Amino acid sequence: MKGYGHTAATLLFLTGLGILLIAILQALPFGLAPMQVGQAIVAAAPGDTGADNIVTAILLGYRGLDTLGEVTILFVAAAAAGMVLGGASRGGAQAENAGFILHSAAYLLFPFLLVLGAYIVLHGHLTPGGGFQGGAILAAAFFVPVLASPASPFNHRTAMLVEGFAGAAFIMIGLVSLVGSDAFLTPFFGKGEAGALFSAGSLPLLYLAIGLKVGSELAGLMARVSGAEAGA
Amino acid sequence: MSTGAVLYAGAIGLFLIGCYAMVAERHLIRNILGLVLVESGVNLLLVAVGFRENAAAPILKAGQSAGMMVDPLPQALVLTAIVIGFGVLALALALVVRVHQAYGTLDTREVARLMRVEREASGPGAAGPRAGAKS
Amino acid sequence: MSLLLRRRFFWEEIDLMSLLDILLLVAALLASGLFVLGRGSFAGWLATVVYGLMLAVLAIAGLALDSGVAFIPSAMSFEILGRNLGWRLDGLGWFFALLTVGAAFFASWYGSGEWGRKQKRMGLQHALLALNVLAMLLLLSSGDLLSLFIGWELVSWAAFAIMTQGGGPAVAAAYRYMIYALAGAMAVFAAIMLVQNVTGGLGFADLQTAISAMSTAQVWVLFILFAAGFGVKMALMPFHLWQAPAYSETPGASSAFLNAVSARMGLFALILVLVKLTGLEALGSLAIPFTFMSAKSALMWVAAITMVVPTFIALMQTDARMLLTWHGIGQGGYMLLGVLVGTSLGTAGGLMHVFNYATYQAALFLAVTAVIHRAGTSDLDELGGLITRMPWTYVTLLMGIIGLAGLPPMNGFVSKWMIYKSLLDGGQPLLLIMAFAATLGTILSVYKLIHNIFLGQLRREHQHLKEAPVSMVLPMLILAGIGFVTGFMPGLALNITDIAQRAIGGDMLPHHLGGVTLATGSLNMLWVVGVLIGAIGAGALIFYLLGNRRYEVHQFDNYAGGHFLSADIRYHFSHEFYPGLARVIGPWYRGSIVRAEQGIGILVNVAGDLWQAVFRVAYTPLYMLLVVVLGLVFTGSWGIVP
Amino acid sequence: MTLLITLITGVMLLAAIAVVVLRGLLAAVAALAAVSLALSVLFVLLRAPDVALAEAAVGAGLSGVLLALTLRRVGLWPGGPAREDEQ
């Protein structure tokens, strides 16, 4: 009998919530997005930024400041996690190495992941992907070896250094654009030829900064949670 | 059953299952799993709302007119949401690890009981969870 | 993609001629096969599967009818006495057929498991259920007045057979039913003969021409004969006495089936003959001499009285099944009233109430049968406190009575709302007040039902009861679930009633998933139910998460007024549940019609005795004289007339 | 396309139910990764390759790893190395 009422109340609540959600969504047509803002952006973005990937154009060209805020939030989350966990690293440090196959595969995988991450970051303005996705893959590249052999050191200092430089670079690019125009983070360098790697002005640079920052941040974050603090 | 109904049902389903995990479960990690499910549901909903029939992905190819694309705006938002969701997850998990270090358990009621015991032991006015953290 | 494209039109590939034939053939085969297989759970499961298949066939037929096919003809047709006899399934019949097969599906499922095994007199239960389904399908797919009458008779006899299965008091009730049914059938037959006299044909079209050709007096006779004949089956007010005992004494799952759909056959025939064929305008222009009323409004008032009086009779019952069957009679009044209002909203509301009523009444009867299965009685004075022993049955009964009482979030609310709204828009405030009065009585009596069975003190002898087995709980929970889902998404049920409404003719009711939007007001059950359930659930969650400081005591651990009560002292208040109300309405409800029935019974008895006396007492010369006189008269008339 | 989406949504919901129902936390985390994977396929079908890539990399990859690491850290990974130093 214990907890019976709680479950019943939960289910009742969730049923009501579900019905309300249905009530909202059944009035929402599917496949007919009105695109009131989207239409304008889709029409203007290639001309404004030179990026083929319109999502990238929105993220960096139109909502660059917002993305800076997002990166900051990620940084704050990582820093907070580090503070919460700081010093208490006895947890998994003495874990033994993974098996031989896993161990060597992890090191074999490293360059490939690195290349893939770099590709995704650098082609963010042309193909699907960008700084965040590529950054996650870069983080995985650096973290997989740590996973394979937890005893191996993870260099938090280097990671923090990269992260700091990348963040500073993002803001620097934004400030540089202040020189030429009157707005922070306005794309510069010219739009270039559509479809080429060096096009879309400063957007690839911004994405590079984001990629490095996100990659180092996520790798550091996971290393902290896993308890690999040995090389700090 | 149209595509939209299926997708909306999927989004609502994820949302509700996540809510259930957050409300009914007593294990902190399960609550966090529920949070991730809720996030996924909302992301799916946003992307589904931005979908257009017979439209292309918002990446320009040669000879494509801009009107035939799905709405890129929700996609940009969802991209942001996914990344920030990961940050939230990491912070939450760090806190979970900390709670485990402090109380040795992740059962919410057990933790609440231990906190109450602590508060009563340290008397009124004393800082609660910090007191016995390093036991 | 090609698969999807094909699927959209796949009923066009199936020969439409065959759909109804498949249905009837399968039903006939099932009925005869079950006679051979007899009892045993295998027969029950087989029947359940076959009903499921029939539902699938009906679904395909529904898609076809929805896409604009007027009706699905049967290849079966006979030539009798120069009259063509045919069958065809139109939207109206399809709607009732769906309910019939659906109810049979759940009843059969319920009866196949533990319940069926434990029955001593199971006998031909499954076979008779299948026979009923077959008879009803024949009635629902009737293509002319003659096949309508044949179906009508078959349904009567099949119902009689299933009622007498249980033996005991059921037999007496079934005889009573049969007398009423035969009288009703004779009335229908007389009406059909009247039509035949005027037009010389028996088709549905002949009825329409007959009405335009007849004099007002003849139309009145026709109307009264049809209304009375069909009204007997759906237990319209003066002819309602048979239904409650007959249906409630039927054993278990079959009574759920009979209650859910059997009486609705009368409604089907009324809608078919009086609304679809005659037309409400014709009824409305058929004025009662020297009054403001027409035949239509007279029938509406009969429906309204049928709605109110049986509901308050139900309030007085002390047996759960009797209480529910009396409500069944009352709910029939709502349906007829809604259909007779004639607006698109009213018709849709009435038809939807048929659907809703079938779901919750079947669920309620299955739940009560589960209680009987475990506790051995359905006497409300002998039960109590079963909520801790049979929680799922309690949930089903709770959802069922919410539907019966017409409260949100269950589907009964939607259809009743639509009927109220159509009465209000149609300028019938008095009928609206009657409907409200009936709803008030319903709420009072269903509270009595759930309180006396599940709440309050658990009796010592029920201490070790267990929940009903899964084979019983699952069907009734699914039925209650259908009631709930169509409660917050009435658009699903309205899609089904649409097909029937299109067959009746008249305006269609525009609706969406959550309800209807009208010029004079709208209803979106998604919001109503969402806010209601969500708020209750959130409140309960807050209660449990924050303030859950209950002190739970055992159901036997009771005290009152400072005195501890031992478990054998009954403090659970169940006997004479509403004493004040009973004192007010008690003398009023009991009597007049029962006495009228008794009077007619006595009259028939006296007449029978007199006739018998003629045979027994009189002597031979009298017979000789009679024969000679009759013979003279016959030959004389033969000689004169030509 | 409707059939495909229905199928994948069904798989996704089943995996989501598994997250709640499965008693082992590691299995629940694996089910969560499966949800993310199905979700990223849905994103591809909805013409959102950017989002799909992010969901696959972050949701299915990093989140799962992070959760698994946390489980090991708090000693809930069955047979995990941190088992012995649980207080």
C-alpha cells in the first residue's frame, strides 16, 4: 500500500499533462511551418554571410552574441562541475587499464577522430556540422585514450589553456569586427566564393574557436567526472 | 495516422516518460535520465514544428531556391539546446557525485532524511549539508 | 510509398458485395460451430478471435462507407410470395453493428477465462451470444420492411434464449419479456401490413409513398403501431417493466452484452423508420388534435419521461444489477431525445450517447459481475469496503459511473452536453429541465452504487477476497479506457457517428479531435479534461510529496464516538440509502404502471378462462350450431361478394 | 516515409520506456543512448542534419559516456572498479 497513492497521483498528473499537450499540439499543423522569420533568413543569409549552411549563418552571423553566451554557459557549467568535484579525485583514479585490444584501438582511433573533428569544425559553414558537433568529436578524441587507460594522465592545464585562448579568440574576432563596422561580431573578410572552404568571411574562424573551446571543455569536464586527475 | 501525429505523439511520449522518471523515481541518477528524456522530447517537438513538406535541408546547393527549405530557426535553437543540455547534464552529474560523497546514497528520500537529521543535530541556524560532508 | 498508395484505396479492390456476406456468413458459422463445440474455454477464445476478425471486416466496411459508398449490399436475396427480400448494410446499421460486435468481443473475452470455467450453467452461453450477434446483424442490415420484421423476430427469440440460460428467476423474467416482445412484434407486423395494403409493396420506399398517400388517421395509426412496437424493445416508458428484471437476471457476461446493445435495437428501428424514412418534419406536422403538440413532441416527452422515471426507480434498487439496468432504460431516453431534436448537434449527441453508453454500461456490468464472481452477491446491502481487495474493479466501476452520471472526464459528459446544448438551442427548456433532473437522479444513485460496494467498512467474510483474474480485469479496463479516451478525444467517436449520421441524412456536425465548435458555444474536451486531471494530479502529487503525514489504520480498526467497534458491528451505512428521498418519491413511483400491467394480465386471464370455459362446459349441439352458422355465413358471403 | 518515421518513433518510445523500466542503471543509460540515436535518425528524416549530428555526437556519444563514468564513480556500475572504496 505504501507509495500506491503517490504512483496514482503521478499517473493522474501525467495523464492530465499529456491531454493538455495533445490539446495544444492538435491545433498545430504539421509540415506547414509558417516560417515568418525563417523565410526572411533563408532568403537573406547566403547574401549576408556567404555561408551555405543556413543554420551556421544563424548561429554565428545573426545570433553570434547569443552563441557567445552559450559558450559562456558551457564554460560556467564546466567550471562549476570542476569546483564541485575539485580535489576529491580518489574515486576512479586507481582503476586498472582496459584490455589490450581496447587500449590499442583507442590510440589508433585518436588521429582519425582528430581529423574527423577538425573536418567537421572547419566545414561548418558548408556542410552539416560545425564547432559544437566537431568540438564534441574532438573531445571524444582526447578522452577515449583516458577511458582506455584511466591511469594515464589527462593534462587539465593544457586543456584549460586551449580553452582560454579559444574563448579569447572568439571575443577578439568580435572586437576586430568592431573596427570595421559598428556592431560586435559582424562577419568580415568578405564573403568569398560560395562553396569554397575559405568563404563566408570570419565565420569559419569563429567556428574554429568554438570547436577548440568546446572540445577542450568537454574533454576536461569528462575527465573530471571520471576522476582522472593524475596529471593535473 | 499522419506523420505529424506520429511525431507529436513521440515528442509527448518522451516528455511524459521523462516527467514520470523525474517525479516518481527516487534515485537521483534516474531523475537526471528523466531530465534528458524531457529535453529530447522538446527538441524533437521543435524540429517537427519547423518541418515543411517537400522541402530540403537548410543547406544551399547549386540551383536551389530558398523557398524550398525547412525552417532553419528552430534547428539553430535546438542545436544550442542540445549543447547546453549537455552542460546541464554534466553539472547535475557532478552534483550527484558530490551528494554521493557526502551522504553515501543517491536515494532522494534517504538524502532528505539524512539532511534533516544533520540539521537537527547541528541545531537551528547551522549550515545544513556542509556539516557532515566529509564523513 | 506504393504500399501506402494502395492501402488508401484497398477497399475498392475488395468486392463490396462480399463484405456483408462475409460478416453474416462468419456469424452464422460461428453460431453453429459454437453449438457443436459447446462450453469450454476453447469455444470462448475462438469466439473472441472471430469477433475480432468481424470487427476488422466492419472497419473496412466503415472506411468504404466513410468514403461515400451509400450502402454495402448482400448477395443474399429471396423471392417470397412475389416479394423481394434483401439485405444491405448502410451507415446507420454499420454503426450499431460495430457496437454489437464490439460488445460481443469484450463479453466473450470476459467469459472465456476463469469466469466461464467456474460457471455451473455455462452450457450454450457462447453459442447463444453468437446467435444474438447473427440475429442483430440480420436486423441491422435489413433492406426492406419484411427483412426488418424477420430480423426483429429473430432478435427477440435470440434474446429470449440467452436470457433463459441462467435458469431460476431469469426464466420468469424472460417470459415476461417474451410476452412484451411478441405484442410489440405484432404491432410492427400490423404496421407493415398497413403499408402493404396501401402501396402493395414492402420496400423502404413504399413506406414513404404510403405515408404521403395515407389519411392523417391512418398515419397516426401507423405511427402509434411503429412507435409502440419498437418502443417495447427499447423499453420506452409505458412498456418498460420487462427490461430491468430480464436483463439483470441474465448471467454475467451475457448481461453486459444485452445491456450494452440489445435494447438499442429498438432505437435503431425507431431511427430507421421514424427518423430516416418518415422524416422528422412529417412527424412534426402530425398534430395531435385540440393541442399544440405534434407526434414528434409527444414522442420527445415520452423519451423525457423514460429518462426521468426509471432513473429514480433505479435510485430505490438494492441490487447492483437492477440499479444499472434501470439506468439503462433511462439512458435510452437521452438517446431518443437527442435524435428527435433533429439538429445536427442533437442527432450526433444521441448517436454518440449510444456509443458511450455501450462502453460504460458494458464496463459497469463486467465490474459488477467480477464482484459477484468474488463476493457471491450483488446485493448492495451485503457488500462494502471492497476497494482494498479489488482495486482494479473499483477503478473500472468508478470510471463507469462517472460516465453514467455524465461528468467529465468520461465520454458520457460529452454526449450529454451535446444533448443539453441541442435542447437549449432548439428552444426546449422544459425538456432540458427534465434532462437535468434525470442527471441528478443518476448522480445520486451511482454514488449509492460505488459507496455500498467499494467504500466504507469491509465485511468480515470478505476479508480474504482477491482481485478478479486478468482475463476479467483486462476487458473491463479496456472498455473503461475507451470511455476515457473518447471522453477527452470525442472526435474519435464522432468520426464513427458521422457515418451513421450521414446515412440518416440532414446536416452534418462539424467537429474536431477535442469536441465541437458551434456558433453558440463550443466544447473542447482536451482542455476540460487536461486541466481537470492535471490539476487533480498536481494537487495529489503536492499532497504526497510535501504533506504526506497520514496515519493509516486497518479497515477493521475502527471507533466511533469514543467507542471501539468490533468488526461484527456494522456501521457502514448502506440499507435505505436515501431515506428522505425515498419517502418523497416512494409512494409516487411505485404502482400505476405495474398495476396497469397486472390489470391487463388479469383481463387476459379472465378472457382465457372464459374461452376455456366455452370449450369445457358447453355441449355438442352448440358446436354444431356454431359450425352451421359459420358455414352459412361463409358460403353466403362467397356467393354474394363475387 | 510515414512508415519509417512511425517505426523509428516506436523504437524510440520503447527505448524511453526501457529507461524507466530497466532496473540496472547501466542498462538504463544504454537505453538512453538508444533513444538519442533514434532521435538523431528522426532529425535526419526531418531534414535537420546539423541537429542530427549534434544529437548523435553529444546525446548518444558524450552523454552516455558521461553517465556511465558517473555510475562508475558512485559505485553503481556492477563490477566497476570503484566498488571497493564505497563508504
